[in-house]
Amino acid sequence: MFPKLTPITKNIIIINVVIYAIANFVYPNLYPLFQAYFPLSPNFHSWQIITHMFMHAPLGQGYGIMHILFNMMTLWSFGPVLEGILGEKKYVILYFVSGLAGFVLFNLWNYYEIHQLMTSLTSEGVNVAEIFQKANLNYAGNMSIDAKTPLAIAQSQELYSALLSPMLGASAAIMGVVAGFATLYPDAKLYMMFIPIGIKAKYLVIGFVVVSFFLQITGRTLGIAHFAHIGGAIAGYLIARYFARNRYRIN
């Protein structure tokens, strides 16, 4: 069912599993340190741009262990093939640039939504800076916000939640791997659980991106960073296409 693990793919899976075990059984405080917060949030640190790719939903919360299990199974399914074709260095570039692209696109959308909230709250006379201060994980003062209208109260809570909602998971990077595979093998038939027929890789990725876009803009996210997946897929496609075009270039 799964191809033989290649060195980089194997090491990425091992690192993810080890960090998951440490975060869930040894040092739970790794989560607020390594998961990625909105870049303007008081809880954001620069290293989270990379470390969030190695964090997955805690046991018993959200999607729990299924989050890391599904991600690692997907990486194992597609990673070795792509690594074998591109080589280790190019594969690493594709993996991490796809993860970064997912982070950027997701937070551009976040910025759009948060900026709208901030503009509305300011017009309602709410001290937005105070909400940012109280969204700090280390804040231990009075948590009340001076919001007068029902709209201001609701939007204050929404902004507060947005600043505390982290992004975590290898999904964007792995979507880059899947999209890279589909770029190099567009007509390869893939078989999904509960679907008895094979679907060409190019159609599967395009369909996934379209559905993800629809779910994100309609607010049906179910706790999933759909734009991160889209960003990863776009980056994976572009990078794989670039490497494929330059594979035989003579210097």
C-alpha cells in the first residue's frame, strides 16, 4: 500500500511523531511555543513560521490523533515518489516552501478578516489595543472589554478569539507534495477511501483546491485552515513545474 520510505520523508515523519509525543506526554507547553499565531498577535514568535509544520492537534482535542495520522499517511504515500524524482535537496525546498506559502496565504486572509473587525470596533469606540493586550497568553489582569453594543461585544470576542487561534500542522507542506506529484504525474489514478473508482491526480488536486476555497470563503472551515492547504498546493505545483522544466538544463 505504501512505497518504501526514502531518507528525507522518513526523517520528516520521525520528527513529527517525536514532537507530537513530547508535546502530548512530556511537555504540553510546547504547543503555545511552536504552533503559529497570527503574526500581529502578542503570542506570535518568528520561529513559529517553521515549527508549526511539526505540530498537530492534541490528543482528545479537535481532530486529535487523526490529524497527525492522516498527514503522515499522506506524506508516506506521495513523498517517496516525489523525493526519488526531484532528489533530496529539491524535495526539501518544495516541502518547506509549500508550508511557508500556506502560512502566508492563510494569514493574508486572516489579516483581511481581522482588519475588518478592527475597523468596525474602532468605529464602535472600542479600544482595540486593549483587546490585543488581553489576548496575550501571559496576561493575568482584568479580562473585561468596554464594549457598549451587542455588535461591539460580539466582534470584540471574535477578535480576541482570532488572536488566540493558532495554526498548526504539516498539511500545507504535504499538500505541496501532493500537488507536486500531480504536476509530474497528472494522469496517475489515485484511489480514495469509500470511492470505488480511480481519479486522475490532476483532477483530485484541482477539486480539492476548489472545494477548499468554497469552504473557506463561506465560513464552513470546521477548524481547518483551507487557505493554508491552497497556498501549499499552489506552491507545490509551481515548484515542481519549475524543477521539471529545468531538469535537463545544461550549465
